[in-house]
Amino acid sequence: MTANTPRVRRTQAERVAESDRRLMEAAIRLIARVGYTHTTLESIGIEAGYSRGLVQHRFGSKDQMLEELVNKIATDQRERLLARLQGLRGMDALLCEIDCYLEGMDTPPERARAFYMLMQESLGPAPHIRTAFAAISARWHRALARQIEVGQEAGQIRPDVDPAAEARLLIATLRGLRMQSMLDPNTSNIAKSIDSLKCGLRARLLQTL
């Protein structure tokens, strides 16, 4: 673009989308750094380069904004996962879920830290977002259980395996490993943990000849 090239004006919708993105990213950075309690609408606005009034105008309240933030992080993660799950079914899909969820455990991104901090605080000072996390967990549980059922229908996974119970165990294990890596990455052998989890899953679920 030269000095004489006319500047393209963004539409109102584009400006709103840009400000929403910046506000969400600012909230993620702050929550990852100082947690839910110490993150305020004013601090989010300042971090994003806007005013507190804009944050309140867009989202109404801190609680409403954080609920939207939780759902956005989960939706973005799910979309990335679905792109990688293309063509995978049954056990292959379960192993892909493990890889996707535990990627970057040694250097967790800010959004992962923010997500887990909010999950923990939903049990204490932020109970209003607990229903959002419960809904996310329920959707994930259904998706994992369905992949186990697909594996059973294909004769790949043992018919006596309880899909719901195994899906619940896998979610708990993945979240536990993720949390442990954040608490003390120096004591978490990430690659070994992932390999052990996959080996254990294969041993429990796969049909034997």
C-alpha cells in the first residue's frame, strides 16, 4: 500500500468483532496471570486498550463475559480437534483425542491456564460458571463414549467394555495429567505419561485374538 492508496474503512461489524477478540484475549492473559478474583472489568478494558465501559457494554457483567470466555475456549479447542479427527473412528479417534488434549503440556498456553484456573474457581468463588463447565464435560463425555461404541460396532473394541465408564475415566485422567503439568512441570514426564495412557487404554479396550 502506498501513501496515496485510500484506506479501507472497516464495517461496524468488523470493528465490534475486533474489539471482542481483543477483550477476550485480554481476559485470558489476566486470568492466566492473576486468576478470576483479581480480574476486573476495568483491568480487562485497560489490558485490551479500551475502557471499562466498553467491556460492560459488550458483555453486561464480569460473570457473563467469563461464561462466554469459557465456552469460546472450549469451542475453539473442539474445532481444532474435529479438524484432526477427520477420517478417524473408534480407537484411532480416542488416541487422537489424547494427543490433542495433552499437546503442549510442558509449555501450556495462556488459554489453557486460564481455562483450568476458571474450572477450579467454579467450585469456589465463581459458581455461576460451573454449569458451563458441566455442559462442556457432558458433551465431551458423549463424544468419547460414542467413539468407544463405534469401535465396538466395528469389532475393534471389546463388547463388554462400558463406554460411559471408560469415557469418564479418560476425561479424569487427561484433566489430571494436564493439571499436574501446570502445578509442577519439572516432575511430569509428559511423553512417558502419554505413552503409558495409550498403552493402558489399548490393553483395556482392544479385542484380543
